Amino acid sequence: MLDLRQLLRARSAYAGRFDADGQRLLFVSDLGAVPQVWGVGTNVANAASSDGQAWPEMLVAPPDRAQTIYVGPRAGQLVVGADVGGDEHTQLLMVPEAGASWEALTDDPKHIHNFGAWRGDGRAVSFSSNVRSERWFDVYVQDVDNGQPPRLVMQDDSTNRAGPFSPDGRWLLVTRAFSNARQELWLVDLQGSDEPRRITSQNEEAVYERPEWSPDGQSITCLSNLGRECGAPARIDIKTGELKYMIDPDVDVDEATLDPTGRRLAYALNRDGAAEILVRELTSGREERIEGLPPGALYEYWQDALAWDATGERLSISWTGSTAWPNVWVWSQGGPARQVTAAGGLGLDATQLSEPEHVTYPTFDGRQIPALFYPGSTRGPCVVFVHGGPEGQFRPTWQPVVQYLVSAGFSVLAPNVRGSSGYGKTYLHLDDVRLRMDSVADLAHAAYWLRDSGRADPSRIAVYGGSYGGFMVLAALTTYPEL
């Protein structure tokens, strides 16, 4: 049996970002007591080989936990999002230049400050905050050179997310979120008197995630599901608002990011929870699948997992798998991705870890519910593991509790019941409002399937979950006590 304490102490590295000159890869890691900002030289060819190792250097140590990192266009510029005690009241810390210590960009621990972007000249940043009202987020722009208070540029009783500046610095892109399934994109004029202008549909339910400007400032790329079932990369014309899809995948896309030259698009397909990363040449349409990664998915903990360097020649990938704890990998055209961080399992033997199999099972209305199954003892005890969200998705990622249970002889079934993300717009809405208990019924049918298929002892099936998954556990126990 694996040691649970050892499993829980496994370290992680994520949020990989190249510095401005491309000589160093920055990342967040809990190599120390709490997550901090570290760096490693980008000449490390492969951190998995002993002759390619480089000792990482801690670069920024906030008072408590570092969450996110944002590299500025000037050498050494950096903003770090950090909180205290896990309270998620993010404050922004800035390193103004190479070799300098950090200084507080925001200092109001009662409120949340979410970073948006650096302006192209490195002299200003955008962020959103709920300072005015704990319920709503307004958007601010702050000059980082003159020490003046931030400038309020968009105020509305909504959840507004500060986005990137246009290449000429005049416009700021803002995402207004009404729910996880409905958003709008707005343009804020920072140099004139124009009122904020909505550039996406007001009447149709759609998302516009991870918006980025094209290098010429004439269009925006984002992930959208406007008029389609699955999210896909799209380009929006700034003048007309016309949206055109760049590819037509049959599954959801997790992330997509345009390289700084505008020539290539990196994107990750979500195939039953497992990720597949491709890079597309936009002019020719040629695509290259990134090889070398273990089976798994993007590690999107607080921050996007894909990030280009300033030249568009290298792509940083934060990655994890069922038997691979989170680490940062780097890909260059024509070769496989290579691991460049060495956060590890503190002596864990990866050969003792379990990979899941993708399964489906029937539920009350004839639908097939997708799930991951980790086999333990034959017809032994089984734990039904429920994800949170509710619009989450259980994926083949590092799960120390699951690995411990399997090593102890338990099987684990992790269903993505109706309402889970990753399976299109219709599936996401199947548990809305009065339909909520239908997702609980999907859990009951997981138990029926385990019993009828002979994969578990019917008298020893448990249900486990945290956050929204905790509600699902309570609902399952009270609605189906006989199981």
C-alpha cells in the first residue's frame, strides 16, 4: 500500500512563463513550504536526464502563497498574484526590473484583485477588483512608473474581467461574465471619450474565453461556442463584430493561444478529459501534434497552461497525468515536448501508480455517462469519486487520494455526470435548476452499473466528493440511502 502522506507531499510546478528575453523560464512551485515563483535557464534541454538538470532559483517570495505570474515586456518586469492563508483575496505584487525586490501594486487584503495584462510598452497594467462592492468587479488601469492611484475605466454591477491592451495601447478588452455559460466582450477607449462598446452578441448565450489581440490590432482571437455545441478558437473583427471560427473540432477546446507573430495557433483538444495539443500554421492550415507528453491533461491551476515566448518559437506547457505530477514542459517546432522542471514525488515509484480506463454507463434516460475507472481488487470495494464545480470535469490528472485508495484495494469510479463541462453546451445544461437532481440520479446509476457489471461488491460502494462534490455526496446519500 502506498503511503498517503508521501502521496500528498508530492510537489508540483506550473504556470510556466518565459521572461522577456527568453533566457529563463519562470514558474510557480511548492518546492518550498508554500508556492513561490522560481526560475530555471531555458538552455535545459531535458530535466528528465541527469546531464540536463539545472537547479531552480527562487525569484519572488511573497509573504504567503504565490498564485499567478505575469511577465512584463521590459527585462525583469513581473507581476505576481498572491494571497494569505489560502483566502483567495489576491493582491498584486510587482517586480519593476531585473534584480529588484517586489513592491505592492495593490494592498487591500479585504478585497480581490485579478490581473488583466501588461501594456505593450511595460508602463501600465490592467486589473479588476471588487473594491467598490464585494459582489461586482470593476476594471482599472494603473501606471506602474508614476506611483499614481489606479484609474477606474469600467464600472458596472457585473463581473468584469480586465483583458489585454490593443497593440497601440488605446483600447482595453474587457470580458463581462453573467454566468459560466454567458459572456460578452467589450472595448474600452483609454485615450478618447467614447463609451465602452460591446463587440459580441447580446442576445445569444455564448462564452468568449481567453481573448487575445491580433498583432495588427484588427481582430481578436478567443474560445467561443456561439452558434455551436463545442467551444472552438474564433476570430472576431473589431469593426464589424463578425465572428469566424478558425477550426471546426468535434470536441471542446480547453485552451487556444496565438503566437506573438500571429502566424501560429496552439490549442488543446479535450477528448473525454484527456488533452491533445496541436499547433496550426494559420496561412497554410498545416498542423503539428505535440508529442512527448505522458497521457494526461493541461494543468490549469489559477492560470492558463499554454504560453508562447516573445518570438513565438517555443511554447510552455503546464501538464499533469494520472501517474505524472504537475510539471512544466517546453515545445519547439519539429521536436517533442521536453520536461524542464523537476517537481517530483519525493521517492514515489511511478510504476506503482494506476492509470484509469475510459468507460461509459447507462443512466435513467438512456444516456451514456462518461467516467474514468481505476481498477482495484476484483469485485472488491469501490469509491464513486464526484468532482466539484458543478461545471467541472474529472480528468486523467494527478489525484493522490485516488492513487492511495487504489493501492489499498479499492476501485475508483469518477463519473462526469450531466452538467459537467467538456462534453458540449447541451450536456452542460442538463442539470440546470429543476433538473439538478437528475445529476444525482446519474450517481445512483453509477452504483447500479458497478453492481451489474461485477466491477464492485454491491455492499461496499461508497461515494466521495469535495466542494460541490460534497453536496452531491449528501444528495446521493439522502436520496438513495439503500445504495
